[in-house]
Amino acid sequence: MPTTTKNILTVSQLNARAQQALEAMGTVWIEGEISNHVRASSGHHYFSLKDANAQVSAAFFRFQANRVRFAVRDGVEVLVRAKVSLYSPRGNYQIIVEHMELAGEGRLRQQFEALKAKLAAEGLFAEDRKRPLPVYPRHIGLITSPSGAALQDMLKIFSHHSPHIPITLYPSLVQGQEAPEALREALSKANAEAKCDVLVIGRGGGSLEDLWAFNDEALTREVAASAIPIISAVGHEIDFCLTDFAADWRAPTPTAAAEQLARGSAQLPRLLEQYQQRLITAVAQRIEQLKAQTNHLERRLRHPAAMLRQHQQQLDELERRLQRQVKLTIMQLQQRQQAVAIRLPRATLHQLRGAKFTLTGLSKRLQSHSPQQRLRYFSQRLEQSQQRLPRPVIAKLVQAEQQTTLLSQRLPKLMQQAQAPLAQRLALAASRLESSSPLAVLARGYGITFNGEEHVRSIKQLSAGDIIRQRLEDGSFTAEVKRLLPQQD
């Protein structure tokens, strides 16, 4: 088959394609033994990773290598997480190591990931169930080894930043097969005593086997169920344990946990100083306000005696005004009474005179039409006519006389009936006259004033020094006019 330019690759192109194909494999975990180890002056590690049948070149760069807590040397069995690649300049197939741990840690790592996934699926690590830490803790509990460096580091920070906060140590093993049970007992005791408002559980750094007690399933569940908020502070920043996920807050190191709790207390002196300054300023402002109010009230304050004299003068003035008003009211009532006493009797007398005149006329007319007079008149004419009239006429006259006798017997009753309405009208007029009489007005407590014989109706008829006479119901008295007081509005 003839070759074409399309089928021809350069070495660089070939290596590039090979590199792309290898890197497409992604991240892999590889277990093997380090051999042919070389550490460059830059801090990078180059070695071969081999097993009984094969080997592969490996590069472990300084940034990731500094996180390893054991010596990278020949003969060490390790478990690495790496990416497959190719070094193009020489065409060497190799792996780029991202993480390295001892070979025994690989199995622990698998257990860790499996248990982590299980507890996460149960919601044990959910963020919405985590509680906030107290800003100003009143009592701190430490669950750690009493002989570990982590305890001394935390105590040093607490003594420097917040020496006033009491610290209670719940000692426990932090490494070995018995450590998980010891940690659970210390945590249970701290919750039973309930004197702390925050707990720190943790230890210093170490290998995965050293920190494995904090991956215990039972301990992780008790940390999640604790009634007291918990900070998990295990190992270094790159170390993660299951208690870190179950706790309310994860600290990268025990020192960081202590700094987090002491942070709020360290700010207390500054906050207290600020509050003190604000309080002093507020008190000073309030004092100035009270001083201003006191000065204002002091200027307005008057001696009680002066106030009493002023009130006494006001009372005297009110008394004088009341007396003038009472006198004025009495004078007005007297003037009205006099007007009534003068006007009403004249009208009433006029009416009585008219009624009397009418009654006199009616009496005269009644007397002129009296049956007795008519009877005497007819009796005289009868005597005169008897001598001239015939018997039939005389008989009629006798009959008329009988009728006249009967009428005279009924006459007193008819007169009483005719006089009764007139008597009632007369009594009513007399009653009205009596009620309007000046004497009746005097009987109600009023009086009539005379200046000599002149009836006084206005102060214009009087002068200072006049001797006046006051008529009352049961008598009179005289008085001298001292001063005239005109009516005031």
C-alpha cells in the first residue's frame, strides 16, 4: 500500500497522541514498591513503582510530596493516587503521583470511604442539622489525651486569649484499639454533666492508622447525637476523619479549634471598652440634659409664700367679682319685679273694671227683667182689667197667674244658674290680681326702693349720700347710698 502524507506522523505528534490516550484513563490507584528513588534539588521525587512482574516510572512533585508524613525512599510499599501520562521529550510512559500513603492505609482508606458513604446516606453529615458555636463560650470541654501535645497547644491559646473561661478536661485514649470506647465514654460523661456549652474532641497529627479511632462508627454516631455542640479537631489540615463530618464544626488542627473558641473572648476587652465609652458618653449626655431641665425648672420655681399671696389675691378678686355679680343680679331681678308689679296690676285692674261694669250692667238688666216686677205689673193690670174684662178673660188671667207663681218658684234656681259663670270669672280675675299684686312679690323675698316718695327704678335716680327706704313684706327700713355700681357685662 503506498504511503501518503496523511499517514505520516512526526515523533512529537505520535507522543502527543499517546499522551492524550494515556491521560484519558483519568485518576487511578496503584500499589507497589518504591525503587530507583531520586530527589532533585527542586524538591521533586522521581522513582519507579514496581511489583513482582513489572514497573512504571513515577514523578512526585514537591507541592504534593510535602504533605506525606513518612520518608519517601526505596523499598517502601506505598499506595498512590496518580494520573497516567507520557513524558514527550523522551517518549517515556510514566505516572504523575497526586497522593501517597503507606500500602496498609489503602485498605483503611477503602473502609473509610465505604463507611463515610453509608453514614452520609443516613443524613448524619447533613449541614442543616449542624448547630452554631457559641460566640462567647462560658465553659469549654476538651476530650483528648492528657499527655498529648494537642492539649498543651490548646491550653496555651486559652490562657493567652481567654484565661477567664473555665476549661474541663475529659481525658481519653486517642490511639489504639481501646481508643474509640474511651472517647465514647468521655463524650457521654461530658453530656451527662452538661456543664460545658461546647466540646472539642481531637488529637495531633499522625498516620491514617494513628487517627483511625476517630473513624469509629459508634463514636461518629455519638458525636452527631451530642446534646452539646462539638468541634472535631483531628490531625493536620489534610487529615479528614468521620468525626469531622459528624461534628458541628471541623477545625483543621486542635490549635485552630482553640483559636476559634477564644476569638470571641479575645474581642471582649475591646468590646467592653467600646461599651464603656458609649455608656460614659450616654451618661454624660443624660446628665447635661438633666442639668438643663433642672436649671429651667429652677428659673420657673417660685417661693411657696409668693405663690400663696398670688392665689390669695386671685381669690379676693374672684370674691369681689362674685359679690358685684350677686348685687347686680339682685338689682336686675328687683327691676324686673318692679316692672311686673307696676305693669301687671294696671292691666289687671283695667280688666276687672271692665268685668265689673259688665257685671253691673247685667245685674241691672236682670233686675229690669225680673219676673217679680213683671208679676207686680201684670197684677196691677189684672186688678184694673178684672173690673172691665168678662169672665173668660178673667179665667185666662187666673191661669196666667198660676203660671207666674210657678215661675216665681223656679226663679231662685234660674238666678243661681245664671250667676254661677259670672262668679267663676270674678274669682279667676281676683286670683290673677292677687298673684300679680306687689304684695305677693314682696312675700317672695323681694323689696321696693323709694327715694322720698319717688319709686326708684334706676341708679340714675340716686346719688351718693341719699337716704332711701326699702319696703319689704313685713315692714320697711332706711339706708344711706354709699356708692353707685353700674351694671357690668
